[in-house]
Amino acid sequence: KKIVWMRDRIGADRIMFGSDMAGVEVSLSLKEWVDHFRYIPEWAKQLGYRVSDGELGLILGGNCRRVYRLPDPE
């Protein structure tokens, strides 16, 4: 719900996935967190919302590549 709330107010092109857990042991690895984020479109649908794969792509890396002018991964 919070992702949809933010998207509706500022746009998916202004949201970036991030982590402040570098070097800290937690219950999930960074890869596992990202894997969970990939389920957001399905979870949103179950709650009556819609998050497109394109919006999720922006949040999970597209925006970061644009802002920091990083090359697209091949």
C-alpha cells in the first residue's frame, strides 16, 4: 500500500529501492529483499491496486541508472 501511496503522490519515476543494511546481518539478504519486491505487482493486485512491471523496474534500478547515469545492464 505504501508503494502505491508514494507512486500516486510523486510518481514511480521518483522512487528508488535502497538499503541501509550494508554489512549488517539481518533475516533476509539484499538479494532476498529485492526478490520480495518483485512480488509487488501481484500483491498490489490482491489488494485491489495496480503496480506495473515498468513501474517496478524504475523503482528497482531504472531510476538509479537514470539519476547516476549508469549504463543499462546487459
